[in-house]
Amino acid sequence: MEPDPQCSRCFRAALPVHGRYHRPAEETEEALVVLKSPEVLVCCCDNGLSTACWKPAAVEAPCSGKTDGPCQWYSVMHKPVYEELILQVPVGLRQHSLLVCVVTLLATVLCSSLILAAVCKYGHFSLVTCSE
């Protein structure tokens, strides 16, 4: 975070964005994802008397590790981003789906077999009975 030079009580923040996996595409290897302007939430977890804390809570979500129960999160005013942000997320092609499934299945069976063989060869087993 850094102070905003145009506003004395404002700051600018850059947040990382993770593009999640999408379904395979028909013809192009990219999916376009439109990002909306974020909603800024503030937690009144320390019982501060901010003016935002007097309004009804917008979201009830987990707090930091200090408390066990959920906290009340309040929406605060911010300068929204008006330009549309578009991510180009790389995706697979639908015609490769069968190949991907077959290779994944074969790799899973091979690795499971190797683990089972190693356990049978090097594992030490003993019959343990549970008594109450």
C-alpha cells in the first residue's frame, strides 16, 4: 500500500489476482475474464468506533486467528475502477480432453502401483487388534 498523492486520507493498493482453471475451449487457447471493480471491506474486529461500524454488516466472515467466531465486515466507500479489466487466461482445447484424461488415468495407475509395490516390498506389517 502507498499513500495517494491526490488525497490526504487515501491510499493505493495492488492485489495479486489468481486466474482459476476454466473449461476447455472449442477453438482458441485463451478464455477472456472480465474483472469488475472490487468491493472494499473493513473489519471492526477490535471494536473501534469507526463510522462504518455503525451500519449493518455487509458480510459475516472469518476473522484473523485471534478470535474463534466470525467477524462483521463493512463496505467502505472507495474510488471505483471504471475501465474494464480483461484477463486472458490460457486454457486447453476441447479436442484434447480424451488424451488428457487417458494420460492422467495412466499416470495415476502407474504411480499407485509403484507406491503399492514399494509398501509390499519394504513395509513392515503386524496384526494389531483393538481391545476396549
